[in-house]
Amino acid sequence: MNAASAARCATLRWGAWAAVLVFCIAFLFAAPVSADGLILDARPAGDAGPQLDAAAISPIPARTADSAAGAARAVANSDTYRIRPGDTLAAIAGRFGMGAGELASLNGITNPDRIIAGQVLRVGSASAATPALPSGGPLERVQFWPWPPRQGQTLAVWLAAREPMTFSVTLDGRAYPVVTRDRRGWALIPIPPLSEPGIWPLEIAAGDTQVRLPITIAAGAFPSVNIPAEVSQPILSQAATVRAETARMDQLFSRVTPGGWTPRGRFLSPLEGDFPRTSPYGSRRTYGTSPTITAHAGEDFSAAAGTPVFAPAAGTVVLAEPLFVRGNAVVLDHGGGVYTGYWHLSELNVQPGEQVSAGQRMGAVGSTGLSTGAHLHWEMRVGGLPVDPLQWLEN
């Protein structure tokens, strides 16, 4: 290990001791609920005992809704809902805590089977949707971080039951793995950057009991950019190659390795020093004259070719090779369905199957693949979906 790697690892060790200190202090003194997190407790007042606040044991989100010009409001306005393919009137009504008849009456719908994708419904206000745990049930505590989650963030959910049992968590009909130990568990839920702001149904199965909670997905703050035709042409003209590469990466990111990453994990920066962020995660992109809108899946850092790229956390190298779009690419599996990717590198210093530690050099910044200049594209995937990596930075 060279001197630079040793210094970065020493920094990580100091950060770990600091995290332990915060952890202990939080147990000694019950932390108040922060605006960054939400704690639901079904136990009577005085019986809860010491508790860890979500914001105390998790990093603070680096991106806020006010960080970009013309940003949307932090909490989404849920007075309306745009129907998506596969929706039913009953399902939409349940999402917003309404009866199907009430929703139909509010919108003048006489035939509940005649709704179409793209139709906008009035659904009332999101302010009425306040999660609460039923008293006397098997769940005694549920904790969320961050709260409310924004488009592109990862929602961490901690569960505590009155006795050992199994858990499952589903958001908007999609199930996510729950790591369970004794009577506690946790799950990571990715919120796609193009997800519809509003109230989404979260279903928690604790043993044989189902608990349904309304989760408000807030609007994020993302700039918009058009990729000129002369730049986007290599992508559009090689659509089959691009699709094949995307399918391969999606399959890779869908695997879940037990152990490893937890909601208390944090990343070091993959670059040592301050570098301009030239294309933010989640930025809305159009290509040439196409009206299709996509979201940038990672964070781009402008840096000189040859700048070292380091592992931000421990993991296993599951890919290290040249790709058509991504150029020289490295993918780390951090465990628990959490992956990070590093694209357009000028060199590869690791190989598949290698175990890397935080601060270890993996390659160098370059402009390989479909790239217009030297930069690092840093990507994070949770449950197969791209999420904001800056949410998990140590600082």
C-alpha cells in the first residue's frame, strides 16, 4: 500500500472511531427526531427508552431541493396524480388513503374501468398523509432516513418488532430485501430520479401482520440539458450495441450479495481533492431533436487524464474491462445489493474477483468510450436502480 492509500485508510479509521463515539452518545442521550429523519414509535410514552435518531447514524444528504436554480418544491404537491400504465382506480385511491368511490366522485368518473394512462386526477393534499404505527401490533418502531425522501435518493428503513420474526418491505408493489437479525431489520429502497412525486404506499409485513404506510416522495432539484446531435449520434446510431450493454449491466446490478453494506455505511470520495461536478446525477437529458427525457445515472467530475481513482469503500471487483459506452469500466459490489461504477477510465489497476479496501487505487481518469473529454462518471446502484451517490459521502 502506498503512502496516499495509507493516509486515506487512516482517515477512514478515524472516521470509524468518530462514528462509534456518535453511536455511544446517541444511546446515552435519546436524540430528538431530526428534520432529516422520521421515527414512528408504537410504544407508550416512557417505555421507548434510548433511541438512535436517523440523522445521527446516517450521513446528511449533500444535495438539497434549493441547490439548483428553478428547483422544485422540496415536498411534492400531491393535489393531483397522473395515471401510470397498470394503475387501477382502487389502487390509486388506496395510495392516497381514499375510497375508490370517493376518488371517482371527486373526478366525475362514472365508469371506474375507463381510466387511461396520462389522465390527471384530483387526489387531495399530501399533508393529510402522516405515517403512524398501529398500537398493539407486532411492530414497535419504524425509522426512515432521509425524510421525506426525494427523487433519486435511497430511503433507509429500520424495523424493530416486539419479538423475533421475519419482515418484508414493498414500495408501490415492488419488493426489496430486508436484512433481518433477531427482532430487528433494515432495508434500502431506491427512489428513481424520474419517479412521480406524491404519496406512495409502503407495505411492511411483520410476521403475519401487514402494515400499510403512506410515503411522500418529494420532488428533487435537477437541471436540464440537451445533448447536441453531433454528440448523441454515436449513441443513437449504435442503439443495438447500447441496449446490449445496458442489459448486461442491469443483470449485473440485479444480484444481491449477502452482507457488506449497511445503512450506516459511508463513502470516501473516489477522487482525492476538489473537482468540478460537470454533470450532476439526475439531470434531465434529451438527445438531439428527440423528445424522450432520460435522467443522468451518475455524477460526473471533471479531472485531468491520469488523475487516480480510488475505491470509496470496501468491495469486490465484479467488472474491470473496456465497454462501448462506458469505456474502461470498474464495478464494485459492496454487498446488500449496493454497487458503484466508474466509467471512462484511462487505465485499469484492478481485476475481477479482487477484494479492494477503501482508499485503494482502482484506475485513473480518462476519456474512453463515448466521452467528449477527461472526466470520471461515478455511479451508485441500489436494488438495480441508479441513485444519488453524494447522499452517502462521508463529508
